[in-house]
Amino acid sequence: MLKNLKNKKGQALVEFAIILPLLLLLIMGIVQFSMIINSYLSIQNAAREGARAGILGSSDIEIKNIIKAVSPSLEASNLTVTITPTESSRKSGDTLTVKIDYNYPLIVPIISSIFNDVVTLSTHISMRIE
């Protein structure tokens, strides 16, 4: 009878069952964070390409089309692009600023409940008009 009380075969299974939810949350958090960083780098690159096109004489519509073409992995409906100064008031020597806001939808349920299902990423790039 004492031999059966000292049997510890089920202990590892119980410990694994306790740790598994925390381990899964940690792994999913790392995956979610890396996807957010990837989206941020995409909008930063898109803003840079849009500003580059703008300082070379592209219109606002062309700049927005370039931004959407450079970032195909992002949902266009979640992108908000602001270009200052407007196309009609640009002149040589001014600074063109392209600002992009992107509402990134979260996929991990526990993390999305903390951040209300969306994280807003924002970046802006300024370049001198030639």
C-alpha cells in the first residue's frame, strides 16, 4: 500500500496541465507581437515610399495608390493616409509629410480583450520637396 502512495507517474501530467495555458498564452503573445511589429514596419516603409514619390511630383491620389501597392499585406480599409501640404500648395523647399494610421485587428482572444480588439499603429515621414 505504501508503494502505491509513492507512485508519481501522474505528477508530471498534472504539472503540465497547470503550465500549458500559461505557455500557450506566452507563445501566442509572442506571435501577436511579432505580427504587430511586421505591420508597423510595413506602414513605415509605405510612408517612406509615398513621401519619396510626393517630393518627386506625384499627386495625392498617386501617393495613396503607391502606399497601398507597397503594403499589400495590410487591409486597405484600415489605412488612413494624411498628406501635408496638399497637392495644390506644394512648392520647392517645403517639407512634405506623409502620416499613416493603421488599425491592426488583434487575433489572440485574451490580448484582444485587453486592447479592445484593435491596436492603432501610427507613423509619419517628412521629406523636403525638390
